[in-house]
Amino acid sequence: MLHGHCKMWKQPVAYYMICGSTESDVRVNFLMEVLDTCQNAGLDIIDTVCNIDANNVKALKLLGISEKTPSFRFQDREIAAIFDPFHHLKCN
């Protein structure tokens, strides 16, 4: 799902049919595929947002995300990784 930062809009852009949980490396591949398509379409992606599911956390670690490095490089761009704050509140 894409969401505008300066203008209010939302657009689903990808849907993957899976069976069970998706492994972290597969999630990274899905993310790279979507980011590539969006960048090629001329969109300026500035961040990603996900919940704190264990496979999401592991996928972000595969991208080099940590407390000291909260972003990753993609096609010469810095993209921030954000955990959904409302999900944190719901889980605590």
C-alpha cells in the first residue's frame, strides 16, 4: 500500500498469494520489487512502515536496519524504516 505524505491518498500496489508465514528473505525480495516498480514510475519513496511481526523485524535486519541505522539504501536513496506506532500500543 502506498500513501501520500504531502497529499492525502492511498493506493494498493501489490498483493502476493502465500500459504502460511512468509520468510524474511522473501519479504525483502517483495519489498525490493515494489520499491523498484515505484521508483521506475517516478514516485519518491521516503519510508516504509510495518508492524513488529518477527519476520518483519528479521527482514529489516537483513536490510541493515538497527537502532543506530534506522534506514537503508535503495537505488542511491535513503529510505527510513518505521515500525507502526499504533501496533506497538496495541501489543503492549
